[in-house]
Amino acid sequence: MKSKVICGIQQVGIGVPDFVEAWKWYYDNFGFEIKIVDDEGVAERMLPYTGGKPQPRRSGIAVNIRGGGGFEIWQPKGRPLNYLKEPVKLGDLGILIAKVKCPDIEAAYNTFINKGLDIISEITTSPIGQKQFFMKDPYGNLFQLEQDDYVFIDEKKTTGGANGVIIGVSDIHHSISFYTQLLDYDKVVFDQTDVFEDLQALEGGKNKLRRVILERSKPIEGPLSQIMGTSHLELIQAIDGPGKKLYENRFWGDPGFIHLCFDVRHMEAVKAQAEAMGHPFVCDSGADFGMGDANGHFTYVEDPDGTLIEFVETFKIPIAKKFGIYLNLANKDDRKPLGILKLLRFAKVKRESIK
């Protein structure tokens, strides 16, 4: 069996009440102008998390050509949405905050202030020396803008793509094992228990927390790795005990951060390791699942607290659809980045075409 390859964070899944409104907001403010997928249909393979029956939805994956993970924007349809009854708090269990790359933190901060966006902190410095600030989208989702110079194509954008997430956990030792071994974020760059000055503006930020930041020791690798770029994960545990599970008694797809997705090669190797670690696949699309103009193989596991982690082995994506150019990964090197990805700039959509 070939060894698994974790290519990078493909996307962060975000449940929203209005697909068009949400994508336009991420387009305008975070530069998510590149369309990978836009598909309306029925989610049939997530039954353990959708009340035991297929649920209609519209979903799309958009990316920022500057580089970073994408967003999978997900609108459930045909049912009432179940919102959180109270705000997300540090110490809750699940994906708390999405990180976003930012080439010039002061320029982004001033731009967003002038636009009247919901900025909830001043610029501070993270424990690993990155300038940062926190903000919310129109739905109350939290984002951490982080100074990060990674670039795939250097368009002059206010931000890049997703740079990782902050995940609330109940037992940080158990979670470190999961994320370092299965996801290959094997380098602990920060581990401290304290009340953190840079988190004071957040719900729960005045409490004592254990905070661990993980990076990958290996350089990025894999066919699609250069568009996804580098990333890091942050685990937070409340010392006085865990808070609420963000998706307890709610469906996957309800508003909030619904999953963290990694692009991989050799799904069978991922499966074998996940099962050996006690985290078997909980959903599996099968080996050739179509979504819009793309196809691949997707699966899910639960982290130690039930947070959903998705794996996607991509087989085909549109690179420049208007020119009839698609990327078939069947015979590509599983570790070498592909130069043809630069053509993704032709997948940029006009704002008015999002409808």
C-alpha cells in the first residue's frame, strides 16, 4: 500500500442561511473569487449527521488565488435551520474560529474598519509572533486574520485564503495525538496554559486556557498543494472544564463551521491509519463521487470530541472551464505540485454571476 499524502487544507466548511449572500460577502471581503464547484442537489451520504435522511442543499467551493485553503459554502434547503442558542465561546468543543492569511495586517484592519465590518479586537500579536485581529462575518462566525506572506499568485488582495482553524477540545493530550499523527501536524510550536492577552476580546478569552499550536515539519507536497499552501492548527482546552458541543442536537450543515477538509492522496492508506488509531470513517462517498464539474472520493472521521474532519482525494477539477480545461489527477505525481494550477486564475467569476 502506498503511503498517505496530506496535501493541505482544501477547505473549511461553513453552513450559512443564504448561499448567494454569503459567497458575495466572502468574495468582497476575503477575495474568494475563484469557483471550483457550485452544485445544488441532495446530501445523501451524511445520514448520521442529517437526521437519518437525505437533505437538500446548495454548496460551492471557492478559493482565493493568492493562496490558502478554500471555503465550502453550504446552505441547507427545505428545512428550518437550527442556530446556536448562545455565542461560540473559547472552551466550547468544535471548530471555533477560521484563520485567514493576510499579507498586510494593518491595511486589512483599516480597510475593514472603514467598510464598517464587525471587527471585535485591535491588532495584537499571537504567541508565535504573528500580528492578528479577530472579526465576524454577518452570521456571527469568527475569523482570525493573521499576518502571513504565503503567495500562490500575487494578486494585490487584502487577504489570502484559509490558514487553519482554532479547535476547541476536551483533552488536549488526546487531541494532540490525533492531529499530529493522522493529519501530520507534528510540530508543536507553542504549548502553554495561561490567561492570554491576545484573546481578551473573545467570549471565554478571560478564562485560563491551555493553548497548543501545531505546524507541519514537512514542506507542502501533492498535486494541489501550492494553491492550498501552508497552514497551522490551534487547539484550545478550557481549564475549568469543556463548554458546549457546537453541533450537539444540530444537523451538519446548520449555521457555523461544519467541518475541516484535507486534500489527500491514497485514501486507503488514510483509512488504514485512521482505523488503527480508533477513528474509522463515519461517512464514505465511494471511489468516484461527482459534485458539479469536479469528482473525487470523500470520507469523514471524528476527532476525539466528535468534530468532523473530511478527507478528499481529488480526481478531476475544472481549471479553466471556459476554455474546456480540466485537470485529471489519475496519472499525476502524488507528491509533486502541478504548475498547471496557475490556470486557476481563469476560473475567477464576476460578482454579478453569483446568483
